[in-house]
Amino acid sequence: MTETGRGSDSTLPEDSRSSEDAARKRTSRLRELDNAHVWHPFTAMEAYREEEAPIIIAAEDFFLIDDTGQRYLDGHSSLWCNIHGHRVPAIDQAITQQLNKVAHSTLLGLSNEPSIELAAELVRRAPAGLNKVFYADCGAAGVEVALKLAFQYHRQKRGGPQERNLFACLGKAYHGDTVGTISLGGIDRFHSLFGSLMFPALRIPTPAAWGPEQSDALEQQLRDHADQLAGFVIEPLVQAAAGIVVHPVGYLKAVRELTRKYGILMIADEIAVGFGRTGRMFACEHEQVSPDILILSKGLTGGYLPLAATLVTDEIYEAFLGEPWAGRTFQHGHTYTGNPLACAAALASLQLFDDNDLLANVRCLEATIRDELAILTEPATRSDIRAIQSHVAEIRQRGVMVGIDLVLDRQSGAPFPATWRVGHRITVNCRNHGVILRNIGDTVVLMPAPAMPKELVTTLCRTVIQAMTQVLPDLQIPDRPAN
Ligand SMILES: Cc1ncc(COP(=O)(O)O)c(C=O)c1O
């Protein structure tokens, strides 16, 4: 892809110069207003204001288009949620048709057509036994629903310890940014500041290897707290925000068996890994696991509209039944719960999985990415590649989820100084070459949409490698200590 060109051209005819002028005015107005009024999430605002990041005004297929007309390949699925590309006719049409009926009506004591159809469709596709669907409007809210449901369930179920106030979570967990979900969080950069706001949780080490020794240690931790634990919240197979940390095979199944053994609800957060990203519709399927609670969001609507769904078993649901005055009702809900437009988009998105055999495409993309990135770790003939290999600590991949860890020195594992913002520089370089990504610290994350064509995924990988060859050798790297 070519370098972004935003300069003026005095040889242009009069009318194109005036339309360029108009475009430039619009850009500077939008940028001024953005800097004046918009506070961007997870964004260092002082640096951002200097940066002139793209202002997206349109999209087409797998490209985002900014206010200057520059096109960018959407290399992170618009923060891990886009599935089929942008402006997909079938989803656009489903939303428009729904818009012609009703845009919103509450689910509190009422129902609406798309939320009913979607619940049935999700139950049909989800791992067996998850028969009831509770809607919310973002991933974190979906996790909050799961936590409160689990907490209340134990108090209302028949038999067994009922005062269970503790949740288990993985060491490097990320489940959202509400106070409840950060209480389960284990990523220092995001969470440590808020420690005194959080409720206590049982931290289970993020598994690096899996065998009898690790299995015994996990069992002991769960057994020791069995009477207090309401649930074990886990991202199946891949911890995305931890930097695409991939779990060893067999871990998920073991968590299922142990949670069942000790009466602890297994709560699977498939907000990032669900909807095909790992090569199966749901990551739990890889190890034939049915959790007690499954949380979906992000890709649920194809990446179009905010929606979350928390699926539970009949056993959990039935603990909430009783006379209205008996105090067993789940007293929780959000204004836009089960929004008809979002549910209509989700139904259309699910249909496209079948129509386009999307899971087969993910398996093909998985191989393409692996082949393209192999150059970073295998003996290389290209001198520019050899020059950067010492900075590639690890590449982790599952399906179309990829994390590339960059370090100052692979041998010692020494990280780059944070002030160098190496991951961010790679992101900006990619953007200048027409690819949008978002790094997590010095981990470069690739997250193409499951439906992206192979050629575009190849472009994505090659642009990232090119960015590394352009950014890494230019850094002020001190001499490696002689050992
Ligand atoms: C695994 C996981 N859980 C929860 C969330 C929170 O979702 P949301 O940002 O929609 O609140 C995210 C977001 O990245 C996530 O990756």
C-alpha cells in the first residue's frame, strides 16, 4: 500500500482545488471539535491531540475511509467486533427493515420480535444446555449480569453452600471496565490503580503449561475455596486483552470438570473469542465444553450495534422462579436491553455464517497468517528481516487472533522502555501505509474479520512486517551488554 498523501497540489484545476479546500476546512473543523470535546477511551489524550489520527466518516467492505478519502484496511475488526466487513447488504437491510417497524421498545415486562427470534437462534447454536438468554448492551454489562446471576443463584438454589461471595478469575484476566468487571481484572496497566475500589477475587495463575502438576495445583485452589466460590470466570482458549495469551490444550476441559466437581458455576466470557474467531463458532466447542453461563457480545451483531447476551442453563433460570412477591426475581436490567435493531442485525449476521461458510474461511486465514508471519522467526535470507528478529519475543495465534510480542532483546527478554512507545509506533506506521491496528503495549495485535479475503489478510501481515522493518532499526537501541 502507498504512503498516505495529504499534501496539496497547485496544478489541480480550479473546481477540484475548491473541493479540496472544502475538505480541508471540514477536517480542521472536525479535528478542532474532537480535540475540544471528545475524550477517547484507553487513549493518552495529550499525545492523541498531537497525532492527527484519522477521522472515519465511511466504510466499504473491509476498509474504513477517513474524511480525506484515505482508505484503511480494518486490521483489528474495529476493536475485535466486525465479522463480515462493513456495509454488508444483508445486515444493512435487516436493520433498515426493522427500522421501518420499531427502533426500540423495552424488554422489561414486554417483548419484541427480533429479541425472541435471536434468543431461539443463539440457544440453537450455543453449547448444549444453555437455554435461556438475558440481554444487555455491552460486554462488561453482560459479565455483570453473569456475576449477579451466579451470586443470586446460589442463594436461591436447592441445597449446597449458599453464601458464596467469591469469584475465581485468571491472573491476566480482562472482562470489561465496570467496577464489577475490573474486580476480576489482572492487567496491571488497566487495573492496579483501582485496587481499593474492587471486591476480592481468587486469582488463578494464567496457565502456561498443562499437566498433572498444574492440574493438582488448580484443583487444590478450587477445593480450598469451594464453599465460597460462586463462579469461575474464564475466557476460553485465548485471553485477548492480555495480549492474545493462548491456553494449553486440555485446560478448558479441566476447568469444566473441576468446577462441576465443586459446585462452582463455570462462566465463559466469549466476548472476544466467540463468533468464529478461533475457527469454531464458540471457543468452548474446541474442547466440547458446555459452561453454566456463556457471555457473548462484540461480534454478536456482526460488529454493527452494541448488544450482549448472557446465556444460562435451565437449572439456573429455574432458581429464579416463584411468586412475584417471593423476592426471587432477578432485579437487573438496562434501558436498551434486547434492542430490536441490534437483535435484527445479529440475526442477519448469524445467517451469513451459514451462507458464506465463514468458519472454513477462518481456518484458511489461520494458515495464511501463520505462513506469512513465519518469516519473523525462521532463518531469514532478507537482511531487513534478520535485523528485526532479535526483537520478536513470541508470536501467539489461535484462529484469526494474533499477538506479536516485541522486546528490546529476545535473548534476555528485556522489554523496550515504555517511553519509546514501540507498539504504538508500529500502529502509526501501519496506519500511514493504509492499515488500522491497535497495539496492546508492545504487543502488536492482528485481528482480521473472520470473513476477510485471504489477499487482504496477506496485505495486513505484510504491512505489519514492513512497519517492523521500518520502525525497529531506527530506534535508539543501546549497545547490547556483552555477557
Ligand atoms: C474478553 C472480554 N470481555 C469483556 C470485554 C468488555 O466488552 P465491552 O468493551 O463491550 O464492555 C472485552 C472487551 O474487549 C473483552 O475482550
